[in-house]
Amino acid sequence: MKTSESHESLPKPSARSRHLKHLKRSQLGLLALLLLVGGGVVVWRTFTPAGDPSPSKIAQALPPIPVETVALKRGEGVRRIQLLGQVEATKSATLRTQTAGTVERVLVEVGDRVTPGMTIATLDDADQQLVLAEARAKLAQERSELARLEVGTRPEIIAQRRAELRSAQAREREAQENLKRYEELVAAGAISEKALLEERATVDATRGERLKVQAALAEATAGPTREEIAAQKASVAAAESAVNQAQLTLARTQVKAPASGIVRSREVSTGDLVESRDPVLTLVNSNELDVFLELPEQLSGSITPGLPVELTARALPNWRGRAIISGVVPAANAASRRQMVRVRLQNPPQNLLPKMAIASELQLQVDPSSFVVPRDALVRRDETWLVYTVVDGKAVEAKVKLVVDMGETIAISSNQLQVGQPVVVRGGEALMHGAPVQVAEQNTKQES
């Protein structure tokens, strides 16, 4: 009885516990199977000699891959490099006064355009007008004297000189006769010696007057000498020079623009007192501008004048200019440490002003011995660039070196390639060396 009671107290195994036991047995069996298979693989790898098929054999076992090709050509590619720079005025001039005076008017403002010969400011010219009038009067006097000398002495002047000579001779004879009487009276003791002396002085005076008049008559009769005429001509030339100088000083009260340009700054206002050489305003040349562009460091020292560039400016979205590099600055920019090149712009657009930012595209010719292929022809394998050619219906890989990226096309170089070889441009991503291919389309045109 006790035995039967004890058996009835034990719990009966449930369905869940029976399922768990069965699952554990299955997992143990699967693990044993995996260990057996893995061990067999290790033993087979250990004792079987290396005889794996090569990638080329694997590729040959694949079905032909459809590809598109183009005929390989040499091309003169263009490398396009973006450069940034700034517009600078080619020529700027500070206009200065050339004479002293008071500013009467300033006829231009900052930003105005001026033309050659245009009056931009005037000074008070009252003093210069007076100086000019005096110089002209002096010139008229000197010219009159020269004309008199060149014509010679008039007949009436000669007649007058002769009459003066006759009068002087008569006075001299009268004085000599008086002297003779005085000598007789002194000898008779009628007058003193003092009166005789005074009469002798009178005779000497009349003689001197007669000689003077006689010389004047001789001069009038002979006329002016060549030396006198030459000296008077020199006096006329000096007077003319004085007039020209006075006219120049008067003209300098009008400050004129020597060339066309734009007024960048103005230094004077109406009423200012200025001295000679004082600044009036600054002009910049609007017909010529220079563009200074910064070169990338890898191009320093390799750019020469004459290369073409295409220019654009953010301030002028509809403008596009073409020019050539005019010069290479033999020094680096102080701020960026990059070499600069200069581009001269002839007749630039009016709205392109100095100090504006400008961008350009530099076009460099690629070595003509390079090949130019579409971008899709290149395949990257690890760190190597490849292209695939087709030989006897199979893909043949060729290592290439990139020369320059030109956007849709790439310039490459390789000693494994030749002109005319078909180069895969579609389907190359899935190719391996030696893989069979089926050329779906043969392109004969290629961008260069």
C-alpha cells in the first residue's frame, strides 16, 4: 500500500518538457554534423594539392558579356582651371594745379566720366589777365621800335638834324667872334682876365653842342646798323616769349582732363585757395583695365603669357569676356602667398569697375600624345585605373594614368594602348581580364 502511494505522488512528465528534450537532441545532432563536415573540409584542404581555377579560367567559364566600344583616338584635350582675381585700374592720374589761385568752379563729381580736353575746374584768373595785358603792351612797343629801325630815318628828321647843325655852327662862330673881341679888350686893359676866361668856356660849349648835332645828323643820314636791328629783334623775341608765358599761365587756370576716365576722388571745392602742384582730383582710365588672377600652387612658374582665359563677373551676370594672359608677376601675393598673372582688358564694359571680384577659366592644352576617352571607359580596381580593350572576343585590361579630367572625357596615357583599339565604354564594370565579351555596338565617333 505504501509503495503504491509513493508512485502516485511523483509528477507525470508534461508535453512541454518532452518537446524540449526532443529539440535538444536535434540541435546536438546538427552540431555534430557541422563538425563532421568542417573537419572533412579541413582534411581535404590539407591533403589536396593547390589546383584552384584562376580568375581568368573562371572568367572564361562565364557567358559572353555584352559591351559597347569606341575606337581609341589621340586627342588634344583642354584642361580647364578656375581662377579668382580682382579688377584693377590700368592707369590712374592725379590731376594737379599748375598755377596758384582760388578755385572758382569744380565742374565734375565723383563717378562722372570725362573726355580728353574737358574742363574739370577753373581758378580765378584776374591776376593772370593783368600780366598778359602788360606783356602784350611791351611787345607792341618793341615791335614798333624794330619797325622804325628797319625803315630807317625819315627825310624830315634828317632835314631837322641839318637845321640844328646850322644853328649850332652859327652859335659857335658867334662865340668865337666874341672871344676875339674879349682878347682885344683884355689886351687894351678894358676888361679883366676873368671875362676872357668865361668867354672861352662859352666857345667850348658851343663847339660841343655843334659836334653833338653833327653826330646826330651823321647817324640819321647813315641809318641804323645791322647790330642795332639784331638787338631790337632780340628784344621783340623776349617780349613775345613773355606774352606766351602769360597766356600759358592764364590757360593753366583752366584744369583740363588729359585723357578719358572716371572721377574716383575729388580733393578741392569752390573757394579753396590752392598752390601750384596741389591735387584737384583723381581719374582712373575706363578704357583699359587689368585683371590680376591667383594661380594654384601647382601651376606656379609654369604659366606663360599668351594663354587664353575666359572671364566672368558676378556683378555682370550677362557679360563674358575673352582675353589672353598679358604678363606673369614674378612674386607671390602678400596675403595668399600665390603667384599672380595679369590680364589686360581693352574696352571693358562700363559697369566693370576697379576692385570688383572676377573669375576666369584658364585653358591649358593637354599633351597631344595622350588618349582621350569617355569618362565611362575608366574602371577603378583598388588603387589602379584600368580600361578594357577587346582582343579576339575577350576583354583585355590595360593600366592607364590619368592626365587631366575634362568633364565628360578624360585624357589618359598608357604604353599598352594604340590608336584604333576598341575601348569598352559600356559594361566594363562587370568585366575581368580574359572574360568573353559580345560587342553590342561599335561607336566610331569620340569627343576629343
